[in-house]
Amino acid sequence: MSLIGLKALFKNYSFKIIMTKLNKEKGGISIVGIIIFGFIIILVLSYFKISVRSVVESPEAQDNINYVGGGTKSIWNEYLKQPVEYFWNDIFIKIFWASFINNMERIRDGQPTDYESNAPALNR
């Protein structure tokens, strides 16, 4: 089945219209909705005898996947790795994770947490 046939099949039910209706009615689409939508796409492809495995394992698809993967690795190594590692090691671990572990140990030992110790008290 060609792409033209798939377009004709979904002529009146375009993805944009479906998403617009979902956004207006429920305020967005959930993860479960995305999974169900993906399952429906796989069923439609199966109906038209399009094998996802053969498409992904084809030499052209493998070449495209390797090309995109190489570009992604390059972007990660050249632009994103250093700021993400800084955020993870110097901000998240030192500030948030250390505080979390400290408070969990206080709860385990029956002591008040930082939040309870520093909360303002009413003087009566």
C-alpha cells in the first residue's frame, strides 16, 4: 500500500483534527492515549501488510538510523554533555539529593526534618 492510499484512508480523520478535538475536550492527550494511538498505527500498518521489522531492518533505514544516531552523539558530546553533567553533579546531587538523603536519615532516626526544624512556630 502506498502513502497515497494511506492518505486517502485518513482523508477525513487527519491527525491534526483528532489532536485538536482531544485538546479541546480533555486538555491534552495522556501517555495511555499515545500508547493506544501507537498500537492503532501498528494495526493499520499490519492490515496493509507493512512489516515494521522489515522496514526498520532495511539497509536504507539502518543507514538513516546510523546517520541520525551519529548526529545525536555529536550534539550530545559537543553541546549538551558538559551542561547536563554540571547540572547533575553540582546542582542536583549536591543540593537536592544530599538534602533528600539527610532528611531520610533523620526520619529513620526519629529526628525532625529540615522542613520541620525551620518551619515558623506560633508563639502562644
